[in-house]
Amino acid sequence: MKSLAERLCRGDNISDVELISLINGKDEEELIHLSDKVRRSYYGDKVFIRGLIEISSYCKNDCLYCGIRASNKEASRYRLTAEEIIACVKKGAELGFSTFVLQGGEDPYFTDLRICKIVEKIKEAAPDAAVTLSLGEKSRNAYKMYFDAGACRYLLRHETADLEHYRKLHPDSMSLENRKRCLFDLKEIGYQVGSGFMVGSPYQTIENLLEDIKFLKELDPAMIGIGPFVPHKDTPFGEFSQGSVELTVRMIAILRLIFPKALIPATTALGTLSPDGREKGLMAGANVVMPNLSPVMVRKKYNLYDNKLATGAESAEGLRLLEDKIRNAGYVMSMERGDSLAV
């Protein structure tokens, strides 16, 4: 009789009870082995590198888990100018980056027109580069404007697909319905869309994780980003326990088997909670890493959670160190665009 991991790898339907047993660690060694085998069959041993530029720590939202939430009076605020962003892109291009990820809080200063102009300038400075945006919930018209300006990928984690759980993590001004609307709008426009969720967030249950998987099956994204919950001391969840690296790694492996063509990052949060957390993520099927290209003076200000890494292998300056870590895990660092095969 085939193991659950092998059945999942074959694309067989498995029950919720069986999937829960995989999430809880059944067939873990085989699960990790198969997930790595699947990622290699589609993407080889390449780990794609993205240049992350964190453009603003201002945010109009008040998500209960986030260190840059609007009501956190202790947060250090900054926003990059268009000139500073382009300088980061030019520096990244010199280092060999061919994908740039603009991430930030939902900062009203960055109007739709400003974002479009910045995207256009990036395409002028690096015509062949992929521009990824991760700037939160916008109107469909705004997303279309960014796309027409040259952005081709958009990251927007749904965080949880369960309505009651969503309400426990977010203020009343935000809605899961609108978050999902954004994701489907982005996909219809033509973006390579990325979604995902926290693992081990406050009040999360195994059933919530099942709902996340089911939602991702409905969305069928090009990219899936998950990471362990890491508390921030100046938020309502500051005293909650952090998420599990081991559970996050199992979830990466499960997602790789269900979505063999997706791009899956080994997130900074994994490296924050464990010195070899990122490497464990790569060996479980992840194939993207995003070192920080932001100006050094602002990196610690984009403080989504406590002890967020921004130096060493997490930084653009640490590419050689990152390359060594990737090689030691059994893979090869690639500066290619690395478009998703799931589109």
C-alpha cells in the first residue's frame, strides 16, 4: 500500500483526515524526499534570487500581528523616494539581479500614479527585469494600471482563508472577501500571482490550514509564500508563541506536492527562527530566496516582527555567503528571472 506522501505526489485524492496526518508529521521523511524530487523534476536544482526593496514602513492598516501596524507608536517610519528606489534597482542590476520586489505597507503616499511612474522607471533602468509588487489591497483599476506600466508579478498573502480566524487577526475595517477579490482580480488581469499564509498564527487550528490549502487550490497561484508566525513585542500578539519551523517545513513540502509548478520562497521568517531554517525550507521544496536590496539605513525599520534578519545572507551584500549556504544545501543559486511554470 502506497504511503500518504506518495499518493499525494501522484495526485491522488486524499481525505482531510489523511492530509491532517501528513501535516502532523506522518511519513515526514518520505514527504520531504518526494517534495525535493518533485521540485527538481520541474525546476532542477536552481534557487531563484529576487532583490527585495522595502519601500515604506507606513501603513494605514492595523493588522494585529504586524509591527508596522498603524497604531504602533513605537514603529520607526520611513518611505523611500523614487530616486532611492531606482538607485536600489541599479545597484541590484550591477549585482546580477533580474527580478525586483517592491514591498511596503499600504502607504497612501504611494498613489497609483506614483507607483506606475516608479515601475516605468524601473523598466527603463532594467528593461529585461521582472517587476514584482507587494503593496497590499488595491482596486482592480489600480492593479491594471501597474500591469500596463510593466509590473508582471504581485504578492498578496491571504494569511488565513477561514473567515472567523481572519477576524481574529485583522481589524473590522478589513475583510477576507476583499482580500480574495484582489487575488482573483490580479490573476484575471494577467499577473503571476502569489498568495500564502502564516503558520502557527494566534488561534490557528489544523482545520484552518486545511482551508488555506483548499483556497489555494481554488486560486491556483503561480507563487506560494508561507512562513512561521513570529511575534512583535509592540502588537496585541506580542506575548503569543512563535510558529513552528518544523510544521512550516512540512507545509512547504505538502504545497510543493500539490502545486508542483509553483514558485515557493524559503522566507526570512524561517531563517529568523532557526539558523538553518531557510535551508530546511529549500530541502522541502522551496526554490526562491529574496535578499534585501533596501538602503542599509532603513532595513531595521521595516520591522514586521521581532529580530527580523536583514544582514549577512539575508542582504544583497551577502550574496556570496548566500550562494555558499544554497550550495551546501545541495542547490545552485540562479539570478535568472525564474518565471513560474504555473502560468
